[in-house]
Amino acid sequence: MPERFFITGTDTGVGKTVVSALLCAALDAIYWKPIQTGAREGTDRKTVMQLAHLPRARTLPEAYRFAPPVSPHLAARRAGVRIELRQIRVPRLALRERLIVEGAGGALVPINGTQLMTDLMKHLRLPVLLVARTSLGTINHTLLSLAALRAARLNIRGVIMVGEPDRENRNAIEHYGNVEVVGMVPRLKKINRSALLEVFHKYFDRQAFRA
């Protein structure tokens, strides 16, 4: 099986889309965001295409797409629909194809009246990468997210930290979270494909991204 991962985060706006673009560029992967909210302000699919210089043919359309920038369960309710996991399937791809799947919001974001983002992760059966901030508060947020992922019996491949490097926070997450930080994305003056590839080669453990 080629490298295929589900990208979740400790919170909304933590950097999942930038990390997704980075991994699509570095791994030559196809991008897919099954549930998109906030589409009236633009989609993460379009952002990844721009940042990674990814052609549309290397992306997949959303299974659910909603205009308002709110939680998936609320966006769906306002649209008069229910998000159903059975309608979200990993697309049939060539065996050699890599895939990056980006979640919406954090690990415990509700997607309908009874299910959370962790249920989508279980449904898709992909190893999970958790994106976390490097700044103050990240230890608590990251450990709580790891606990939620483990409670759902998900395969956690590692943590990717975003922001100004903080060795103490990284060490604490690895120690108390019993997890490896497999990559770090520092603050970038300009985000484009070449900058993302440089970050991957400099700050990521490439072994962690092999099947």
C-alpha cells in the first residue's frame, strides 16, 4: 500500500491545509477533503492547488461542501441534509497513488447528530497525522487530541508541529504523549511549492512517511 494519510488537527486554523499541501508536493500525492465548510470564503482544495502547484487532476471533489464557516454538523443542518459516512468512500485509485485526506476542524468536531470526525477517520481506515501548534497551550491541546484518537483506536503515525520551534514543547509532547513528532513547519515568509519542499527535506522524518 502506498503512503496514504488522514490529516487532523488540535483545532481549526492550526495549519492542516499547509501541511496537506506540503505532503502532496513532497509525496506527489492526490489531495482530498471529504467535508468542506466555509466554501463561500474559498475551499481548501483550491488553496492546496495554489500552494503545492497541484493540477486539478491531482485533487478530488468534496463529498460534502457547505458555504458557511461553521462546524460540519451545523452547516449540514442549515442546508437541510445529514452527513452520512456511507456516502464518503476512499476513491478508487491506482495502487501506486499516494493520498492525503484532510479533515475539517479538530479531531472531535461533530459531523452529524451522533458521529464525530474520529468516526470518519475510522471509516476511512487511514493512518492519522495530528497537526499541532508549537506555541503555549499546545501540550494540553495535543495530549487531549492524542487521547481522543487513541480512544477511537486509530493508527497514529505521528505529530506535525507548526510555528516557531519550541524544543521544550516538542519534548513534552513526545514524552507525555508517547508519540513521535515526525515533522515541523516553521513560520514562512512566503508559502509556495519550493518553500514547502525545502521544509519537508529539512524538518521532516522521511522514514515516517513510508508505508
